[in-house]
Amino acid sequence: MIKDRFSRIGFILAATGSAVGLGNIWKFPYITGDNGGGLFVLVYLVTILFVGISVFIAESYVGYATHKNSVDAFETLAKSNKQAWKFGGFTFVTALAILSFYVVVIGWILKYMVVSITTLPQSVQEAQNMFLGMLKEDMFSQIGYFVVAFLIVAFIVSKGVKSGIERVNKILMPALFLLLIGMLLYSMSFDSFGTALHFMFYPDLTHFKSESILIAVGHAFFTLSIGMAAILTYSSSLETNTNIVKSSVIVALLDTLVALVAGIVIFTILFNAGFESSQGAGLVFITLPALFYEFGAIGNILSLAFFTALAFAGITSAISILEPAVRYVEEKKEVSRVKATYMISFGIALIGLATLLSNLTPFSNTLTFGDKNLFDWFDFISSSILLPLGGIVTALFVGFFIDQNHLKTNMLHYMSKGVYNTWLFSIRFIVPLGVGIIMIEKLGLFS
Ligand code: TRP
């Protein structure tokens, strides 16, 4: 049992901090751009609604009902075969895969906070040279920013739930929201605001590729932080007497809002300059800085605001990815939290270093396997395979392998009978079948 716990509002902010991350502000806009806009957004929204929220609630339940670390939580709730449900441990692999590229990107963001106030690139060409120069050639500054990013994340986690994670989220999340609202209001003054809305919300069939479906579904898991026991671990540190259903819905709603707002702001600025929507992963690091330059001094401020918001979003998410393993080691091995944090962070940072190197020209050949380098593999495997898989297993676990009477009695405190039955149907059938079929089909497993 954990004594270091969140307050109710602290939990909502921390879970929102976990959900709102690079996924919302960096990844969502560029994959929306690459996958044709409206229809992709629609698939993503539908997945959040029918799959994402259900899994989020199921994961919260496992944590909240046991107040234990992810491995023990599954073991405790399993009706039988308790040993087999050491499943929680598998999620540490997912955490490793995500963190090892995620913190590299936070490092880039820290660098771009400095770029914002020193020298913004003066054209897209220059911006591209700057970004690719960093990505492919500049090993030392990348490693430097990566180490700083990791130290910030580890330091916060080492301070514990209440005085580390909760405290940081209570400051950074409201700050992030203010920055985003400011940017949204500003983007409304552009004519291209309407074009951006149209691009994001008009479901245009002609620009849709069928591969986009798995990307949208995978991203729904990634953006809600579900499928690797992060939400489970946060809810296990939650005060009793909390309405976990209501808080799940609030978090999902805020997360979706942030992604949509980030998309609208970015596409408004992009279309204002007459750019195409599909700019790939470099969208916020290449196109945006060059566009910010056009705004003169305001551009520097805007750019700093943007990358600061991105850094806040990334850091509050990274801590939630690190937390489950730290909690496990802390509880099981009886070492101090501080020691556990730095040990695990060091291990992950070594793998992170390999993903960082895989983008650099001198190492990229060695660290490329098939059509992707290590960095892209970790991104792909976590979003398109490990997280949906973790989500399916968690959904099936709660739907079939735990005491159903107990589940029902507990859940009926938070939802009506009708909603409960719908939710149960979703985690028992819609999540495993829907997501499973899409994964099998799109990964070409049986073809
Ligand atoms: N949700 C975060 C984002 O959108 C990333 C993240 C944080 C995450 N914790 C997670 C993803 C746990 C999967 C699982 O950037």
C-alpha cells in the first residue's frame, strides 16, 4: 500500500499531465498533416470515445482498487492463475521503448527554447539545415540536452508523488493551458484560421489512406497514456473516495482538447504562409521556427512560448512513464525511491543514447534495422504494437479475469447500470476485437 498519495485535484492534473504530451503538440499535428486531416481526426476521435476512455477507466480501476504497483496490482486482482498475471512487468518494456525516444525529443525541445531567444532560422531551408544538422551531425549538443532532460525528469520522480509529481503538475499544467489559450486566441486573428478548421474537421475521403487507421488507433492509446500501466500507477496513488470514472472522462476530454487546439494553431500558422499540411516529423522543429522568424520580435516570444509549452507537456508525460518501474523497484526491492529512480533512469538513458545515436550519420547504418533506425523502431513498436496490446490485455483482464461482482458493485458507485453495461461490453468485446483486428490487418500478420 502506498502512503505517498495524490490529492484528488492533484491526480487529475497529474493524469492530464501524463496524457497531454509530445503526442498532442508534436505528434498529433504532424500525423494529422501526413494522413490527410479530417477523416484521420475523426477515426482518432471515435477511437478515443469508444476504446480509449473504456481502457482508461479499466486501468484506473486496477490501480485504484489495489493501491499497489503495477505487477502486484494485476496479481492481486486476478481470480486465478495469479502467477501468470505478472503481466504488469511486461509494461516496463513498453516504458523503456517509449522513454528512450521520448526524452531525446524533450532534449531537442530544450535546445529549441534556446534557439527561440537567440537565432531563429530565417527561412525554411535554413531551418531544415538547422534541424537536420542537429539531428544528424551534432552529437555533443544533442547528448548534452538529452542528459539535462533526463536529469529533470528523474529529479522530479525522485521527489515522490506528492512533493514531486503533484507539485510540478500543479504549476506546469495551468501554465501550459494558459500558453495554449494565448496561442489559440492569437491564431484566430489570421484568415487561415478557417482553412485550418476545415482541414482538421472536414472528413475528406480522397486524402485518406487505409494505413492511417492503425496510426490513428495507436495514437489514441499513446495520447491517453494507456496500455503500459502509467495511469494504473497514478491511480494506485489516489486517495480513496475518488470518482475514477468522472476523472477519466475529464482527463480524456482535456487531452483531446489540447491536441485539437495544438493542431488548429499549428495549421493556422502553416496555411497562413501557404504551406502544405504534410511536413512530417520536422513540422514543429523546421517549419514553425522559420515561420516564427517572419513575425519579428513577437516571433521570438511566440516561439519561446510554444517550445516552453511543449517542454512542459513532455516533462509531465515523461515522469509518468518512468514512475511505474520506480514504484515497483521501490516497493519490492526496498531501496529508497531516490536510488530506484536514478538506477532505472541510468539504464534507460543508455538505451536512449543508442536511439539518439541512431539518427546521427556516423552511426545510422549500424543502428538501422530493415527500413527504420532504432529511433523510429521504438516509436513504431510502442505506439502501433505494445500499447494497443497492453490495452487489450488490460481490457480483457478487467472484463473477464477479475471478480465481476466486486467490479460491478464498485463501478455502480460511479456510473449508471446502462453506462456500466456499455463500458463492460466495450472492454470485453469492442476493445479486443476492434483493436485486435485492426492490428492484425494493418501489420499484415497473416498475409
Ligand atoms: N500521453 C503522452 C503523450 O501524448 C505520452 C505518454 C505518457 C504515454 N505516459 C504514457 C504514452 C504512458 C503511453 C503510455 O505524449
